[in-house]
Amino acid sequence: MSHWIIAPVVLPAILAGLMVMLMRHDLGLQRIFSVAGVLALNAIAGALLWAATTAPPEAYFLGNWPAPFGIILVLDRLSAMMLMLLSALALPVVLYAIGSNWDARGAHFHPLMLFLLMGIAGAFLTGDAFNLFVFFEVLLIASYGLMIHGGGQDRTRAGIQYIAFNLVGSSLFLFALATIYGITGTLNMADLAVKLPSLPESETGLLRVAAVLLILVFAIKGALVPLQFWLPGTYANAPGVVAALFAVMTKVGAYAIIRFGTLVFPTSLAATGPMLADLLLPAALVTLAVGSIGVLGASTLPRLVAFAAIASMGTAFIAIAAFTPATMSAALYYILHSTLATALLFLIADMVTRRRAHASLRASDPPIAGSGLVAALFMAGAVAMAGMPPLSGFIGKLLVLQAWRDHATIIWPAILISSFLLILGFARAGSLLFWKAHALQEEGEDRPPEPLAFTAIGAVVAGLVALTLLAGPVTGWMDATAAALYDPLPYVDATQLYEDR
Amino acid sequence: MLGIAALVIFALSETLLRSPAVNSRLATLTMEKRAGDRHPMMLVIGTRFLLPVAMMVGVYIYLRGHNLPGGGFVAGLIFAIAYLMQYMASGYVWSYDRQRYEHHALIGWGVLIASLAGVGAWFGGLPFLTSGYDYVHLWPLEEFELATAAIFDLGVFLCVLGAILLSLASLSRMALRTGETVNLAPFDIDPSADATTKGVR
């Protein structure tokens, strides 16, 4: 048994503990350990990805307790992929935070970030629904701290709304888990997958209630309309670097829906049947519409990016909602792409905002320092997000369209029109920020260059380019992953639940 | 793991306190007038006696926590209450001056001990958090069970205690910002002081 499965959870915890204890007053040391920790996390995630690709799913039994009683972590292709995405994104985020001095603006940036990484990694790895709740709480509590990092009136207000919204979500989560436990007597996801099909007829109503509650909770995380209200305010007011890291947090919702939709409540399950898909698809379409209209109407650059994030979640959920192996593969590719694109845009928005001293989209300001480079990066981010060639957004949306080619009447126009709206919105913002500013005044203010921050942004762009260039192998890998999701037997076998019965 | 989550709460109030917006807001608040005997002698003397007793209860709860209700989390709460009584009786500043460790360090140690206790199982080739145990016979006591899970529990205990004390400290700092006066003596009225100053504030 490989002990490395637990490492993405334990390593950040130990590092964060060390930071709080020993280097609370030494930011330099914190930065070194933070970068080293994230690098190590990348190495571990890479190794786990390799292990998951070459071997069947593997379970890790915490405390050596057998599966339905103890907590287990399960590493399969999906969780390994999400883990790799998380750690790959964490690296540029940390570098940007250091390069832009964001981590010096409040207490405990690095420990909180490590705790966030720990929570998200745990949520991706866990094979137990209650443990999923625990890791949700860990990541939420860390995100509360990060959200209001640096303080300020607007940020604190948005933070309180964010906390209130998520507390409601957490209690719904508990209700759902309690209902499921009441029906089945287990919360182990593999155990549920085995037990639910043989559930007596009288319990199916209750199970449907629990399933809808769960989907609601994950929809809150994934910013699905009508539960997206927390996202624009939160992401736009959070520090840009934190918002970039939050880009992977919304994907936790998507991940959970994929996991539950394929393992616990598959379409073949009589009690829920196609209910999940029926709920998700309309909501996803509206999400896409709301997001792309929001991009047109956004008053500040971070808000614009936040609405673009909502639109991208809408696209991802459209792909997920079909719940077939082919569409799931497209959804996974799009999730990878949209996480990187959203993070990239948040980092650029932060860079622009800090150089202009305010966030609003007005043309009354002189050009920002280094505006040529920033504009080029913004262009790359906008192209990726809107889904224009040559970056991976184009391939991602193409895959989604192809997956839905049998039902093209509603879904194709929705995706294509929303892409057009995104292009319009980004073009408006870009021309305001980078062209009209030059019409006002030729020389921008002088600002110290931030090589590390630019490197971090460049790294995200490089990630997008790599995702585009390697689209063939990546989609091939995704196809295998999606197929594995629809064949839960190896996953269940890994938990050794029914070996001795 | 919940103990680890609990610790992050403190950073929230910490970050909140640092923001200038909160500062200006707090400056406009006026605290209500306090009675002259905020720290009455009877309460102070009473809580002094209760402090070691409460700590004993905490240790007892911690030790019985392996197989019975109790454990590090509850013990941490009980210890925190023991300290809280001192805060109530003699005021935050007076009590804080007498604590010899940092709350942050408590939390850090807690997380570290808990994680390392889990990692320790690796060296036995067992999964994370696997608990080993043995029956120990120590002379004046009966035979009892010692489990490595208790080390993890110690980490939880430190985490909980640190998190509670730190959140209390943050709240108290908020009150101090509003111009709340502090006392450096344990009671309002010191009976051992000169009779002429008795009762005069």
C-alpha cells in the first residue's frame, strides 16, 4: 500500500502548523517553505497521477480500519487529475502572491493557503461522504480567512455574505448526509453505490430528497444559477490572488457532482434515474446565460472575470449534465481549461486593478505601467475564456458541442451565443483599459516591475498552451477516465468492502 | 481534523482586526459604564481555587477519552473554561500577563503533534493514524491501556485550547481598541493596601 495517498493532506497541515508555530513573524521563511511545500505537492500529485493512470483505483485506510467503519481515501484517475490541477495551479498562485506582495498585507496568508490546499486535496481524495463534508469545512474555513485577507470595508462585507451563504450550504449538506445515513446506514461512497440499487421501494422518496439536497449543496459550491449569488461579490472583492486559487474551489462542486452522479446516483439507479440530469441541464443553461450577460454588464474588471467564471461553470455543467462517458470526457477537459483560464484572468485583473488603484471599468485613467505586456496577457486570457482559437478554450467548447451534437437545437445556440457575448464583453473591457487610456495620456505612471508576478502569469499561460498542444493525449486520457467513472467496480473493489462476504 | 479546522477561525478575527475600517469603526463605539467592582474579591479567590481543580478535571477527561466519552477536544474546552474563569475574575490583561506561552504556538504544536502522531504509524508500515496500544502496569495503579491515539488527542487538545484562547484574545483586543480600561491588579479593591485608599478608585 502506498502511503503517498495521504501526503497531499498531511504535508500542507504539517507545513502550516510549523509556520504558525515557528515562523509567524518571518515572512521570508514562510515564503520559502510555502513554495517548497507547493513544489513537493506538485511532485506528489504527479506521482499519484502516474500511479492512478497505470494501476486500478487504490484505497487508503486511515487508522487501518476496514472500509465502511473507518475513513478511507480513494485515489482514482478523476481524483488524481483534480489533485494535479490543484497543485499545478497553486504554484503560480503562490509565486504571484509573493511577487505582488499580497501575502504581506495581512496575517497568515501562507498557512491559510496551505490549509485551503489541504481541504481541497482532501475533498478530491476522500471516499466517504461525511469526510467530504469535513474537508469542505476545512477548505471553507480557510477560504473565509483568505477571502478577507488584507481587510477593507467592501471585502469584509462580501466576506460576511460569503460566510453566511456557505453556512446555509453546510447545514443543508449535513441534512442530506443525515438523511442518506438514516436510509442506508452508511456514508461510504462505494458502499452507497452497492447498497442503493437494492433499496426498498418505500425509501426511494426520501433518497430523492437527499439527492436533491446534495446537488443543491454542490451547486452552491459550483455557482450554478440560482445559487450563484455569492460568487461575483466574493470573487470580485477577494484579493485577486485568492480569487485565482478559488477558481479551483468552484471545481470542487463540479467534481462532487461528477463523483456522485456517476458513482452514487448513476442514471441507472431506479430511485433517482435521470433526475440529476433533468435538474442540472436547465440550471446549467441559465448559468451560462447569466454569466455571459453579466460579463457584458460588469462594472469592474474583477466582476467581469467573476461572471466569466460563472459562464464557464455553466458550460462545464452542460457537459456534465448529459452523464454519458463521451460528454464526461469533454467536461473534464473543459474543467481543466476553465480553471486555468479563470485563474489567469483573475491574476491579470488583480495586476490591472493594483496599477490603476481602482477596479472600475472607466476610461478616465492614464495607461498602466507595462501596459503592453499586461494587455497581451489579458488578450491571451480573454481568447482562452471566450473559446476562440488558438487556445484550449476553443478545443474545450468544441468538445462540449460535439458531445451534444444529437441535441443541438438548444445547446449549440446557447454555447455559441454566450461565447459571442463573452468576446464582446472582453473586447469592451480590453479596449477601455488598454486603448482608450492611451488616447488620454501617453505616459503611464512608473511602477516597479514585478518579475515574479509576471512569471507566475506566464506560467498559467504556458499551462493553457500546453493544454492546447497536448489536447490529443489529454483527451485520450480523459476518455479513459470517463470510461472508468462509468465502470465503478474497480473503485468499489479498491475499498475491499465485500472481500470477506 | 476538526481541531485543525477550528484553528483557522482565529486568523479571521485577526485579519478583521488589522483592517483600518474596523479601527475607525471601533473608535466611535463607546463602552457602557462599568461598575466599580468588576473584579470582586470573592470571585477572584474562588476562581483561583477552581483553576487547578478544573485542570484536574480536564486531565481526567482527557485520559478517559480513549474508550469513554471525553478526550482531547473536550479536555481542551475544559482547560479553556478554566482560563476563561480567570479572565472573568481578574480581567484579560492581568491573566494574559501570567501566561507563559503563545496561543499561536499552542495551535502550531497541536497541529504538528497530531500530524506527526499520524505519520508515526508509517514507520510501523501501517496506514496514517493507525493506533498502536499496549497494556501497562504501573505500580500504584491498576493495569491500564496506553494507546498512541492519545498523542493525536494531545494535539487536538492543544489545538482546541489555543484556538479558543486566541479567539478570546482577539475579541478582547477589539474591546481594548474601543478605549476600555484595563486593570493590572487582580482585584478592584486590594484589602492589603493602605486603609485610607480602601474602596477608592
